[in-house]
Amino acid sequence: MLNALEVFTTVVVGVMVGVEFSVAFVMNRIFNALPDDSGQLGRAHGGRMLGAVMPVWYITSLVLVAIWAVAGRQHHGAGLVVTAGVLLLISVIMSILLLVPINNRGKTWTPENRPADWKQQMNRWDRFHYVRVAVIIAAFALLAAGLS
């Protein structure tokens, strides 16, 4: 049963990492290359879509890792799993404190109501997101290394 939990958790976290990596290094670059207001509208739509899904995904990942850490505390690699859990917790805290406030503003913007500094705010979100992606990649790597 523990092996199934380990694999399931690693897959859930791995797919989440893939989505966030894609946002950082694929989608945002596509949005930035679009003409006129299309990029800002795409970011706003993405913020609404992923803003609804990702919190559940992050919390679910954190809960699964916590269950794995408790259930596997006597097994090889338990320290790696606990460290991965700490990194995921850091990513959730980063999200709440740094990324979500910007996303909540950005997802409501249209070309008519966006602030003059909207590009600077999106660049700030991108920088925070790059750090968050690095944190969750590290967590994923630790989980993969902690598989029994």
C-alpha cells in the first residue's frame, strides 16, 4: 500500500511541476509574443483557470506527501520525503503571500481597466513563479529519490 501511495504522490506532484514549468517557460513566453492586448487577455484567462485549479493541486500534493512521510517514517528515504514536504509547504506559503495577490489582480484586468504598471506586475509574478518552480522541482526530485 505504501508503494502505491509513493507512486501516486510522485505522479501527482510531477504533473503539477510539469504544468507550472509549462506556464513559466512556454505559456508566458507565448503570451508575451502575442500582438496587441492578446497576451494580457491570455494571462488573465490563464490566471482565472489555473487560479481555480492550482490551489487544490498544491494542497492535495502537500497532504499526500505528509501522509507518505507519516506512513513511511520507518522506511529508507523518509528524510527526503519530509524535506520535499517542507519545500512544498514553502511553495504554498510563497503562493499565498507573493503570487496569489498579483494573480488575483491580473485575472480581472482587461485592456480597458488594467493599471499602467501591469507589465511590471506580471514580470514580478514571473520572477516569483520561477523561484516557486525551482522549489517544486526540488521537492519532486526528492520524492523521486525517496521512492522505495
